[in-house]
Amino acid sequence: MSDKFISLECDDDVILFEKDSFKVNRLRELVYSELMKKLNQSLYSEKHQGRGYNVNQLFGEELLIVQEHIKLNEIEFKLKSFKDCQILQIGAKGWKKGKLKILISISPINEKLNKIHLEFCPEEPETPESPLDDLRQSLNNT
């Protein structure tokens, strides 16, 4: 497998896992939704049940590191995950096996700055077509 990840910008490309398939845009939406749900659930754990915290309230708080106050709204949270999958891209000849990289950026300042970025790395690197391929093929056939 190569280590060259390509950004998945076409919302209509399809990603296939073992049992489920999703369009790129829908997968971004589901990852974001599940992440926010888990963050809110963890904040509403036994420790905070009586206080009713949510994600936005937490980000307004501060960390106290020795004598330094660090507001959580000054920190950007980044998460990364990898998953085996196949992809069917618009205009491609068929499914490609590889790895999906999911990059998640969470901004405590503004929810609109949150991003889910998807990248794909094929198992087999694509071989670019050379203008000389036709010439080589005709020379091999003679």
C-alpha cells in the first residue's frame, strides 16, 4: 500500500465498509453527528448529571495548569482515525481497495468551524497513463 492519501472532495463518491456503504457527504454527516452525541453523553455522565453540562458550556471553562489559565475555547481538538474500505469514485472503472483516513477538527469557539475531512489511500498506487503507452503497445505488437 502506498502512503499517498487523496482528499475526497466529491460528495457523490461511495465508500464501502464490510457491511455498509455511504456517499462521502453522508458519511461526514454521520461521523459528525455521532461524535457530538458521544461528547454530549460523556459530559452528561455521573459526574455532571446534576449540573446538565453540554459541549458548548464545557468549552467556556478554563484549565488551570500550575498558575496558567488556559481557556478551552483557545484550543482546537483534532482527532484522526483509519479504516479499511473500498471506494467507487465518479468516472472510475470500478471499486478500489484501500484505507480511509477520517480527520476531525473541533472548534470550541464556533460550531460552524468544525470539520470532518475524509482522505483515501489506495492499496495499489494508480499508474498514470503515459502518452507513450500507445506507441509502446504498437511497437510490442509488431
